[in-house]
Amino acid sequence: MEVEILARIQFAFTIAFHYIYPPLSIGLGLIMTIMEGLYIKTGNKLYEQMARFYVKIFALIFGIGVATGIVMEFEFGTNWAVYSKFVGDVFGSALAAEGIFAFALESGFLGVLIFGWNKVKPGVHFFSTVMVTLGSMFSAVWIVVANSWQQTPAGYHIVGTGLDARAEITDFWAMVFNPSSVTRLTHVWIGSFLAGAFLVLSISAYYLLRKRHEHFARVSFKIALAVATFFSLAQLFVGHQSAEVVAEYQPAKLAALEGHYDGTKPGDMYLLGYV
């Protein structure tokens, strides 16, 4: 087996495992914000108990996400050194922005979120929850921008030739708002909210089936179900728009995703297939 294939397999496993956790942290952050906001508004201790419970799960998810993300970043250099050198000035700028701004915001308030119960005022703790959630969402911005630029590059030019060639940014905002970044980001955000909602739904359903903490589980189930219902409907439209962007800029990619290898019109709809 060629080294390139082995590198692809390794990176695929790494990124697939890593990507389980950032969407869960974004979605669970939204659920925690809603629960703690309800506690601030109503004073009902049940909402505080729910927020405290899910903060523990959030901390675990966040830690695994950071650890797997570090491994993935190292693999950019070990597996794709030449490519990293070529796109480093563009791709690296987005990754650096994610670390400096988003991750710093998220991790800065994480300590208050986890250890601040009964140590800071409820309003201050709620603010830290909001900041951690926004930090995780902002982190997704730069990661999606970097990925979208690879799919629909804009705002750059190539300098040098051969192995010395590299991409340089000519228009930062054109790079950020490349043709697919906004649609992809919206799709990722909504998908993350759904992932967090279904995580809470599954935990609540488990407790209900086991007849444990039933009132707690029933209320958290209702909150998560409301979030899941709203964003499931929104994802229908955003997902369709995202597919339209792929069809416009990467038609061959969309055809491959749908299992079409011949240019017939209209194309058949396949439910199952193999390569």
C-alpha cells in the first residue's frame, strides 16, 4: 500500500474521530445557555441542576475535542508537509485566528463555567456560559473558513514556481467570505445545535426509560426537543442551499456523492451504492 493512501487513512480516522466532539460542544453549549437562562429568569432550581449536570458532560467533550484536534493539526505537517507549505500563508492564518481569538475566549471562561458555581454571582456565571458557547461557535467560523477556502478559493494569488510556489492572501475578506463559507458555516452551526439537542434527548430518554430522575429528565427532554424541532426544520433549507453551492462550484463532487458517474439527465436517485 502506498504511503499516500496510508496517510489518507490515518488522517481520515483522526478527523472523523475529532469531528464528533466540536459539534457536540457547540450544541450542548446552546442547551446549557437555555437552561441557565431559564434559571436566571425563573429562579427554578431544577434548571440550575440541569445546567450543572450538563456542564460536566460538556467539560469531558471539550477536553477530548482539544486533545484530538492537536493530533490532527500535527498531521497537517507530518502527512501533508508540501501542501501545508503551499497553503500555509492562507490556511494557517485562519487556524491561527481560531486559536488566538476563539479558543482563547472559550478556554478563558471555561474555568468559571466549570468551577464558578457558588463562587460567582449567577449572572456572572451565566455570562461565562454564553461566552464559552460563543467561543465554540466562533471557533467553528475559522475552521469552516479554512475548509471552505480549500473548496472555493478566493482572495489569493500564487507566487513562485515549482516546489517554491505558495498561495498568499490578496484580499482577507474575500478569503473569509469565499463563495461557500457562509452557507457551510450556517450548515455546520445548525448541525451542531441538532447534535447537542439529540445528545440531551438521548440522555433524558435513558433516564425516563430507567425511571430515574423522571421530572429532571422530562423537563430537559422538552427543552432539547424544542431545539431539535426548530433546527431540524431550518436545516432542511440550509442543507438544500449548501447542496446548491456544491452543485454550482463542484458539480463533479456532487455527482460522486450521489453515485452518478455518467452525465445522464435527469439523474436517477440512488439509495445504496458502492465504489
